[in-house]
Amino acid sequence: MADLGQLERQLGELAEELCRRLRKRDLRGRSIGIKVRLDDWTNVSRSHSVAEATNDPEVVRPVALDLLRAYEPPRPVRLLGVRVASFEHDAEAEGRTDAEGPDADDAEGEAEPQLRLSLPS
């Protein structure tokens, strides 16, 4: 997919889905990132940290879109993903042992929302 407008719409939907999953698990993060895989299999990631941890799509979506627009993929895109990291509980858990901290699979196991895009033939 090479149309920036289509990529922006897809990224917006991915951000909504990601935030829904984060809210379901009561997670908030400060680092918002995107992953872009081009048609030549080049992988590019970009991220930005926000002042306060969030799981709000009204915060995540604009940051992800700004990252995509700043990168301006030079070739058609095969895969597009959005992520949130640097969770609030990461800082809280630093002073505790593993047994006292959050479950190991709390932030693991559920992949960042990604969309595989078919390329025009």
C-alpha cells in the first residue's frame, strides 16, 4: 500500500484496537511507536515518549500518525503496526522482587496490533 491516506486510516484503526486492549488489561504506557515494513522487506520503527502514561486513543492515534507522516514511507508498505511501551507498572515493579511484581505475562503474550497489507500486483 503506497497511499498515505489509506495508511493513516489503517494506523488510526490499529491505535483504537491497541488502546482497547490496553484498557482491558488496565495498562498505560509512555512510549508510543510504529513499525513499518516496506515492500523490499526493510523494517523501520519510530517512537516518541509522552509526558504521562496513557491508554487513550485520543493521545496514541495523533502521535502514531505524526510518526508515520514524519517518516513518509518511500516505498509501498507491507506491514504497519503501532505499540505502546514503558508501562506504569514497570517503574513500580523496580523496587520489588519478581514474586511481588506483576505477573510475567501481564504485558507479554499479546502482540502489538499489526496489519499486513497486500501489495498491488
